[in-house]
Amino acid sequence: MMPRALRRLVHLVLFCPLSKGLQSRLPAIKVKYLLLAWLGILVTSWVIYMQYASYSELCRGHVCHMVICDHYRRGIISGSSCKALCDQRTLKLQRCMSTSSTQQVYSGLWKERPVVIKCGIEEPVKMDGAPDSVLRQEMSLFDKPTRGTSMDEFREMLHSFLKSNLGEQPSLSTLVDRVITLADVNQDGKVSLAEAKSVWALLQINEFLLMVALQEKEHTPKLLGFCGDLYVTERVGHSSLYRIEVPSYLQALVPEALSSSLNHWLAPAWPRRARITIGLLEFVEEVFHGSYGSFLMCDASPRHVGYNAKYDCKMANLRSVASEAVVRGFLRGRRCETNADCTYGRDCTATCDRLVKQCNTEVVQPNLAKVCVLLQDFLLFGAPSDLRGDLEKQLRTCVTLSGLASQMEVHHSLVLNNLKTLLWKKISNTQYS
């Protein structure tokens, strides 16, 4: 039993009449808190609705699975992952990571190994609401090569395609051999029609082409398998430089300064960020002048740069990386009024010759300058005081690099090596190296 004195105290606290001043303010207080409560409910409901709407629009992995497995069972396509996806069910789609309804991206498991599964879905024809309209449209992806195409003809198809996408490179025949080896799923020394159709459809995807061309590079995610135009890559532990990415529909409510401060607080320790940065600079080196030409980063976003558990940089998304040959082809002869008309992707911009109203073919800002813009935010906060001055100076020089400078290649290499050396000296011979 509760002692009498304690019961009296509880009674006084809970049931003691409110002061007159508080009683007079109570209606206003009630209305204020009621309005705040309703506002909170409305905002929460809106966020939940937007999340559901964006999920249902962006996440259609079941459609991708249905299309791919239908084509596989009908013998139209082939691939090293088809049995695991459609028959054995050991390749499983899990969390949706799609940012576009036509490009499905899922984390998944394959033989208990974490992977990323990517698959394209064409929008169905709006005038046709039939359930198989997506299936019929996807058929156009696998219309080449046609039956009767010889191996020599297929080789020539591949060589012409790679030449138009990568430019005239002395090592293209090596890349053709690599593609044919990849296509030969059953390793019988021959490429069946289904195998040829699958690898041809995959090569139309810019990221897949880049993965094949850069497969031996340390900072490119490894290609693990494919089925039709679905492909499987290793999973990058952290798929962005920053942990918090505010959805577009919430950006008006969340101040940029707040999200930036939270990302700074959640970021890895500075020496680990320096290690990630060195890897990113190495990737810039790898694509500057490689075996298959130069490649341009046409959307240098923190969302495309990731890193693994060891803080080694891995490019989480290569879809915005394009060959210099493709960008030049896009710009050549293009009509323009301003420089903005001479932009490939998000930020591969050339100058507009206003006299003839045509785009020049040289991109103004090189990869390194774009990367250094990212690094000004990612690398400077929390930098050691004895290094910060030199680091700021190097990054300022870096962001002003121009792709049109006559000695750009030499200057580019000098700035890149200076940055790498500065960072490496600071973390070498430590646990972070």
C-alpha cells in the first residue's frame, strides 16, 4: 500500500488547480499546440506519401525480373547470371536504390555475396495498356545481331561500334576479344545468337561499356555477371561521398547548411578522407589517357563517388562518364547561341563560337577541376592546421584548370601529382596508409 503522505503529495501534484494566470492562457496554449500537432501530422503524411509515390514509380524490379526471365526461358537471351536469377533463385533483388524509373538499381545477394543489380526498363507505349506492352518494347533491345550473322561479321560489328564510341584506338582489337570472351558464357569457344544479342544490348549501356574497358582499373567496380541487359557488379559499401542526401521534395524544408553540417559530422576521420581522395585522384589519372582513349566525367557529383570498408575509392556510378570521342561527336557541328547549348550531360561544356553559331569540340573544364570542386568541401573541413594553407592553395589552383590551355596536359599532371604527394606525405607511415 502507498503511504498516506505520498498519496497526498501525488494528489496535490496531479489535481491541484492551475493558477489563474495559466488558466486564462490555457485556450491559447491549446490552440497553438493543436495547430502545431496538425501541421506535424500534415508534413509527416506528405513525406510518407511522397516516399510511397517515388518508390512505386522508381522501384519496378519485379517488371525487370519478369522481362529478363521471360526472354531467357524463350531462348532470346543468355548470360552468366541467368540461371541464378531465373532458375536457382540464388541471385535475389533486395533494397531498391533506383533514381530513375527506366534504370532499375537494387542491392542484392548472389551466393551470399553482396552485389548490385542493374537493369533498364523502357517506358511502355502510353496508348497501349496491354500487360505485355513492356515485353514487346523490350524485344527491340535484342534485335541485333540477326540470325545468320557470321562470327567474322559479329567481330566487325563490335569493332565498328567500339570505334565510334571510343575513337580510333590501336588496342580496339584487344577489347573486341575481351567482349567476345565475356559473351561466351558456356566457354565453348563459340558465341551463340542469344549470347551475341545479350552482349550487344549491354554494350549500348554506357556504364557497362566503361566497366569492360576499365575492368582492370582499381577504382572501377568489378563486373560479376549479366543476363540479357541486366548486369551484376560488386557492391560498394558507401555509394556516395556523403551519408545524407536530402530528397528533392524535402530540399525546400531542409536548409543546405543543416545537411552540410550533418554530413561533416558524420564523415570519416580526415586521414580516411585523404585516403579516399588519393583514390579519386588516381581514377582521374586512369581515365585521362588510358588504353582505350580518354574519358570525361560529365556529372562530377558526390553521389557517384563511393568507397569501401577499407576507405579505398570506388566509382559507384559510371553512367555519367563518357568517352572523349562521344562528347566530341555530340558537339561537332552543333548549333548554339550560348555556351549552355554546348553541354553534354550535366557539365561537359564547350564554348559557343557566336560568329558561326556552332559549338567548339573541346570541353572547357577537365575532370580534375571538377573533382577539386568536390574536394573543397569534402577535404578541407577538419584538415590538419599545418596542412590546411597548402591544401587550400593547391585546390584553388586545381579548380581553375582549363581544358583549353596549350600546356593543359603537363599542367594537369603537375597539379594532380602535387595534390597526391601533399596528402600522401601526411598519412604515409600511419594506420591510414
